[in-house]
Amino acid sequence: MSDTGMTYEASLRRLQQIVGELEGDRLPLAEALALFEEGVGRLRDAAGALQETEARVMQLIEQADGSLSLGETRG
């Protein structure tokens, strides 16, 4: 969960909504700026969640000798 209490998936959904609103009809400048600011926050939350997940995966796949095995995680 992010600082805003939204999951990664919820943050992405909200980002998609924000992009749609910004690409749609003309918005008043103040409203567009507020949406942009929210979008930046959601993007930071999502990026942070990905970094945390990557760190957890790295810990889980660490071998007994301290080496990492990344081959199995690539798609």
C-alpha cells in the first residue's frame, strides 16, 4: 500500500482516469493543474510500490551463499 492507502492497481486505474480527463475537453487551468499534481503523486506511489516489490523479490531469491538467482524471475 502507498502513503495514500491505494494499492498499486488502484493507483494505476486512477492515473488512467486522470490522463483521460486531461486529454478530454478543456478543463479550467486550476483543475488541470490539480489533476496533474494528483497524477504525479499517484505515479510516485506506483513507482515506490514497484521498488518495494523488487526489493522483496531480491530478498526471496537470494541464495544461501549470498548470490542472487534472477534467471527464474524474467518473463
